[in-house]
Amino acid sequence: MTKPLLEASGLVRRFGGVVALDHVELAAMPDEIVGLIGPNGSGKTTFFNVVTGIYGADEGRIIFDGNDITRSSSRAVYHAGISRTFQRSRLSLPLSIFDNIMIGNHKRLTQGIWFNLMRRASFKDEFEANYRAACGLVEVFEPKLVKRMFEPVAGLPMIDRRRIEICRALISQPKLLLLDEPSAGMTHEETKALMDDILLIRGRNPGLTIIIVEHEMGVIERITDRCVVLNFGRKIAEGPYRQVAGDRQVQEAYLGVA
Amino acid sequence: MALPGSRVSLLPGVAALALAAAYLIALLGAEKQTYIIVLLAAGIAAVLAAYWLKWLAPISRSFSDHEDALGAMSVIAAFAVAAYFHDDHFVLLLVVTVLLYTVATLGLNIQFGYAGVLNFAGASFFGIGAYTSAVLNSHTALPHLLVLLIGGVLAAMVGSLLLLPVLRTRGHYAALVTIAFALLLKTFLEVNDVLGGPQGLQVKGMNLFGWSFNDNISIGNFDLSFYFSYFVLSMILLAASFILVRRLERSWVGLNLDALRLDETASRCFGLDVERWKITAFTLGNFLIGLAGALFGMVSGFVAPNNYTFADSLILVSILLLGGIGNPWGLIVATIIVVVVPEKLQTIQEYRFLLYSLLVIAVLLFRPEGLLPRPVRRYFPGWRP
């Protein structure tokens, strides 16, 4: 049996008296798409924030790719190969599409001051190579955007901003992609188009593991291999969507039936 | 003379530069107050008219596509202005002041415009440079170009020591620390007898390979003000800083600084070392400010605590707000306005702070991104895929 790419065990995170994550166990296998679902406030985004080092864990361990990343900073988590999107789009609006995508490519860009300021010919080569890479990625999601690479993101509609955010997360070729409600604020058709793009990307990047937080159950049913359901910070169910959706506890959590 | 393959003409940029140079010559040469007021009003009216007629867009396109060529021509234009006033000490000193203040605001621009670290002690770091010149020129035999460099390094070092403890805080703590530093440094200089106390110190002029900058130059019966040598050196300093800041913006480093200014959390999630880049920007900015200050000390021949107060720092920040945060071209325009207008308009001298504040408020209300807003980053001017 292969080892999980990401394995969180006994993960606890408290905010004062509130237990946002209560001994959460979650594993994602290589090449798997895991849906992380649950009612509002059940700890899904907190789980992402703890994994990516924005919050520390109070208890438990997170193993990624064989290394313990429980105490790692956000920087270290990114360098280890985890990228994410945010529930509320966190693009830098005054910057261009290209700039925003390059922010996600930080670890593959040469960062030395001397290189950046003085070796402009080499810098130009690196710039052009990255421009092509960014265009190639954007083309998968929306070919029209390729012509607008140097326009500010502020002028784009929500769906394009989501696409750019996913491109920003993918450009560095992470091993694990965390998608936090990619369909928030979009119509059904837009959501469907975005999911098609995500499946296409996954087809082109064998080995890419995705954990997706989503409220659209249609999306979850269509793209996930397996679901983990959280409620009040606790894992209450796990398994393929159909099985989880039929679970009595899950129905109670969502519908509030006693 | 459009370059092959480029679709944007160089002409509007050249025309704008020529007009600006002619206007500056007229303004700097004017003596009578009524004439100056008419000239200023005409200038404002002309810019507004050009704005309504949409003549400014072709100019900015021309600048963004042919920046290297137009940059070189700007240097020529500055030389034309300086050559016109070749024997006028007062005007040349004013021009040199504009050049060196621009270098200092370019430094502030790296700090605030790119990295978002507000520095309210700009004049203090400028002063550190000037005092470095005063002390080193009098007490050591160090080559004066090296003294300039030391002035920059010293300002940069003091700045990074100041910022280190507050690096992890968010919001405006760094700004508060710089305000405290500005007030402290002035008091320190005033009570420190070694550094001349409130009276300050004399600064020996620049001496380059045995050639003293403080002597007038005569070639045949053609007389040059001694400020002309300072003008040349300041111009070199400005051109170098301008290129440096431009390259910085158009690199991954500039992108890092923008990213951390706009969203620190997201930057960290994409591997950015926020502290490292903040301190880099602050240090680099203070280096430029200190360098400009060191040369300015030699130009003015005199340093005193009263020249480097918190109010002077605010003027530097207001230049930044006025010109367009993040746009070096805007800084040049704004520095000319802020430095030249009160000098020429003697009638408003005592009201100049009032005028600055009104101007800044007006800009923030009606054009919040400054007179020349910063365009989207283009890594190589004129580059097309």
C-alpha cells in the first residue's frame, strides 16, 4: 500500500474556549481528490490554515511527503510543495495577471539582488521562460486571458480572478493543492466550467493531490474520490460521496435534525 | 524615428520634454513676482488643457515604450537648463537641490512605494549623510567619493538597526518608530557639542582628485558657476539611482515588495521571506537618502540640526504622495514643484507649509494616486510577446 502524501493525526486547534479542530484525522493519497465538507464554522478553513502554517496546531501532527510539517512556517510549507487558494480571493488587485501568477512561482524564480538588478540579459531569459509557462497555464483555463497578461487583475470578473488564483497556486507545480471554496460567488455554469478546468489540470499533472473545500454538493460528487465531513471541528464521516451523503450523522449536521 | 517593430511614437515624449525644459528655463529665470505668478498659472492651465484634450496619454505611452531614449533626453534637457544658467549660483543651487531631493525621494519610494514601509525620518537619514560629510571631510583625508558612500552606508545601517526590532509587527508601528527617531536625532544633534550643537558644522566642499568643486571654472572668457560641477555629479547620482530603482521595480525583487505590501499573509503562503525583503527595501532606500544627504552637505557647505527636522521629513513624504507613489517620473515632477515654487514665489515663503498641505489634500481628494500614477509593471519597456 502506498503511503499518504498528507497525513494529519490528532490535530487540535483552539481559539480561546472554542475548539475549531478537535482531534482531526485526515489523510490524502497521492493523485487523490479529497473533498472536505461540513457546515459553516465546522473547521474546514481552519484545517487549511493549520496545514499551511498560518495558525499553529495545539496538538497533533501533520506529516507531508514523509516530513513533519506541524511546526513549519507558511514559507516552509510552500517550499515543501503545498499551494493553496483562499476562500476570499487574495489576489493583489493592482498587479497584472502575470505578476499575480509569478507571486505563486516564488521558489522557482532567482531571488538574488545582484541577478535581478545587474544581470538583466539572464533575467530577461528567465522572464521570457516564465511568461511562456504562465501563458501555457492560463490558456488551459481561459485562452482569452492570455492576451491580457499585463492588465491589472482588478478589471477582471470573479470567475477569471478565481482562475488566476488557481493558476498562481499551480505554477510552482506543487504536490498538494488546497482549494478553499473555489466556486464561492459564482453561478452554476461558471462553477461547472471551473471544475472542468480543474479536472483537465489534474489530468495533465499526474500525481497532483487536491483537497477541496466546497459547499456545492454537485461539485463534490463530480470531482472527488473521497470525502471527509467535519462538524464542530470533529470528523463525523469519511468515504466516497454517495456513502457519506447517505450517512445519518452527516444529514443531521447539514439539516440540523436532532 | 520610431524604432523598428514599435507602434508607439517617440515624438510626444520629446515634445513634452522640450516644452518642460523651456518652461523651467522661463520659470527659473523669472524675477518679478507678478510674472512668476502668471507663468505658474499658465503652466497649470496648460497641463489642465492638455489633460482635457487627451494629449497626456500619448506622452505617457511614449515614455513607457521608449523609456531609455527619453531618459537620456531628460538628462540632456537638464543639462540644457543648467547650461542656460551656467553662471547663476542661485538657480544652479536650486537645480542641484531638486536633483538630490529626487534621489532621496527615490529612496523613500523603494521603502513606501514598493515595500509599504512608511519612513517619517527621511530628512534624518538625509542629515546623517550630511553630518558624515561634515565630520569626515574635516577630520580625515578620505577621498570624497568614498565619503559619499560612507554617508549612504551609515544611514542604511542606522535605518536597519531601527527597523529590526519592529520588523515582525504589522501596521504602522514602523512609521511610529521612524517619527520617534526623527525627533530624537534632532535633539541628539542639538545637545552634542562634538557635532557642533545647535549651530551645526561647516562642511568642506567636494574635492575630486585634487580638483576642488568649490572653485568657479573659467574656460577662456566663459565662466561657470562652481555649482556646475555639483550639478554634474548630482545628475550622475540621480541617473544611477533612477536606473537602480527602475531595475528594482522591474525584477522579481520589485514583485516581492509589491506582493508583501499588498498582502503579507498571502505572500508568506507563497514562500516570501517578508522580513528579509522589508529590511532590504528599507536599507536600500536609506542608502540612497544618505548618499544624497552626504552630497547635499558638501553642496550647501553647512549642516545644522534645524535643517533635518520632522517637518522636512514630511515634505519628502508629501513629494511622494504628490508625484505618484511608485512612479519615479512623478517624483521628479513633484520635487520640482515642491522645491522650486516656494523659492521663486517669495511672497508665499512663510505660508509654504500651508500650501503644501492644501496641495497634498487636494491631490489625495481628486487624484489619490498622485499626479502621475504608477502604471502596471512592464518588465522591459517596449517588450511585446
